[in-house]
Amino acid sequence: MSCTFQAADVLLCAAVRTVLLNSSTIEVAVGLHEDARFEFPCSARSDDSTPVSVRWYRIDEDNEEVAVRDVPDRLTLTKNGSLIIQLAKNVTDTDSWTEFLGEYRCRASNSYSQAERVVLIRDKNYIAPGQYHVSVSRWRSG
């Protein structure tokens, strides 16, 4: 809440809105067994008297938000609000982006408002229902 004194010692207060500094949706396509590292920044600002908290959530198969937690050497939540996801190429047969595909949401909030950023991570070889993958090649006859 931001408050200022006006004439005749009247105190005016107004709720301060959380402002997400980077609110655009990000969509990333990755090969399931590629070596890759992505960092998704999420920071916000507000009045000093209403500190901002930043939290990341993943949307599960039931469309429920699940708080994102660190996964050593793969998923890191930084102190500045960024989400880092990294995977080394084929370290083991189980190393795959499959477990990280989906929708993530960064939510910044203070006591008065909140703002969100959406990150979508998808398989670059996935073709959505109703879409077609067309390959065109040229060849010459004899």
C-alpha cells in the first residue's frame, strides 16, 4: 500500500498493483533427447511496503497447479525468480524432456494483486490433432 500525506494531514492510501516485468508468453519446442538449457526469467516490482513473492507452478494432467520444486542438476528455481531447466543429451535412457513438457506459470503477487507469465514447453516433433506435417521433395525422372 502506498500512502502519502496531503493538506490538513489527510492520509491518502492506495493499493499498489504488482507489475510483472516480463509477462509475455514463451513457447519453446525441444527434441525429447536433445541437450538443452532454458532459463525463463520472472521478476516483478511493487511498492516497498508490499513485497512481491514469485512462485512457479506446473499445470498437471488434471489441469491443477502444482508448485515447482528443484530437481538436482535438471530444474532450478533461482533467488531472482527465474526457472532454469536443463538436460544433458542421452546421459541415460531415462533422460528425456518428456517429464518437463507442458505448461508452467510464474505468479508474482503482493497483498493486493497478482500477475502471471506462462511458459509452454512442447515436443518439437509433436503434430497437434487436425494439423498436418507435409514434406516436399523434388526428384527427377530418367
